[in-house]
Amino acid sequence: MVQYAARLDTSFSALSDATRRGVLEQLVRTDATITELADRFHMTLTGMKKHVGVLERAGLVTTEKVGRVRTCKLGRRRLEEEAGWIERYRQLWIARFDALDEVVEELKRQEKADGRRKR
Amino acid sequence: MDAGSDRQAGPMKHRTTAERTSERELVVTRTIDAPPRIVFEAWTRADLFQRWWVPKSIGLTLLSCEMDVRVGGTYRLVFQADPEPMAFHGTYLDVTPPSRLAWTNEEAGGSGQITTVTFEEKAGRTLLVLRDLYPSKAALDEAIASGSTSGDMNETFDQLDELLAARG
């Protein structure tokens, strides 16, 4: 519980800054290099590196360096949250559609019986 | 129709897909073993709708279900909840039997998404495509962040999670 609270706290402080929230929104759309992010938010490379560092420590962003270019993408935690949510959403629909199958089978049987009666 | 298919034990299960297709849209697909007119009927008659929209496995108690299925007509589902009953309501935007239905979701605390369902005939079966379109990317992100998958139905999912966990 304490650990969870500490993690939550890191997230909240990471998200308390408008630029960092902007960076996250940007990364939802597509991965980006530090240089691209710095350009987009009219910031120095050093300034953007600091922001990305904060997001990285909060688990919201991961970075990977290939050659001299560091690419940022959404962190696993954020992606896992979304994937987990969509899976639960899918489970709700599975339960609904399984029940719908039964209602539909009943309607089909009824229609068939009515058809026989008419003949 | 041959006698063999009559004896089939229960309806055939098809795969349900769900994905976020854009910044503000979720899409669910499923094939149903019946022509669109039957699926449409199950979706638009309150006595049938409440039997599957609130499946037993969800463990929620539906107190009432009113549906006035015509363009501009409204629906209202009231669930038993603590401390007071919870209402889900909205307005039908499109009612085109048997191929299309659309409605708003206006429940308190809801994200204001518009749900559109199309029923497409495929060799006697129905390909059902349901789209939840949120007013903005932020609204869908918020719905995901809140953990609730249907307005304010956190509890629903806790129960569903328990059920799924129990099933192993």
C-alpha cells in the first residue's frame, strides 16, 4: 500500500506539469525523439531531457537510444492500463453477446413455431 | 433446414473483438447466428433487451428498463446500487430497422459517448459492429483512467472480474 502510494505520488508530480502532460499526449499519437519533442514544445534539449526523465521515473514513458538518437514512447504502465481496460470492456461484451445468443435462439425457435402454425 | 441443426446443443459461440480504433473511438464486433431482423428485435424490445444487456454473470439487479425506440425517443435503465439506484439514460439518434441503431449515453458521470450499432446480413447471420464514439480524446482517456468500462459501472466490473477469476 505504501509502495502504491509512493508510485501514485510520482505519477501525480510527473503529471503536474503542462509540458509533461503535452509530451504524454504526443506519445499516445506516435513515438518521438527528444529533439522532436524539444522542437515541438519550444524548449532546449536539456530542458526536454529533464521532463522526459521525470516521466520515465514515473513509469509513464520509456526511452531507447539508438546511435545518437534517443526515442521516447509510452511506458508499459500506461499501455498496460489501457490494454487491461479494453480487455475488461471486451469481457463485458462477451457476457452480453453470450446472453444475446440465447435470446436470439429463442426468437428463432418461436418464429419457426409460428411459421408452422400458419401453414 | 435439416434435423441435425435443430438438435444442436445451444447457440454457437463466436469471437468478440474490441479495440480502440482511434483517439476517441472503441469498436466491438461479433457475429450472431440469426438474421439482422431477429437481432434488431432483441435489441429494441425492452422485455428481450434487459435479458441480455444485463447478463446474470454481471451480478447487477435491474430495477426498471424503459425504451421508446424511435428517433428522438429515450431509454432509461435503473440499477440497484448503494447508496441509491443508478440510472443510465439517453436518446435514440438513429433507428433504421433492421440495420442500424444509434443512441446517446447521458448518465451522470458518463463520458457522453455516442453508440452506433450496425447489423449486416452475412449468409443468414448478422455481423454486428458497435462503435462508441467519445466527444474527445480526453473523454475516452478519462473513461479509461477512471477504470469504469460503462459510465459509472465500476462495481459491475469488480463483480465480473471476480466471476472471471473464479472461473480461472
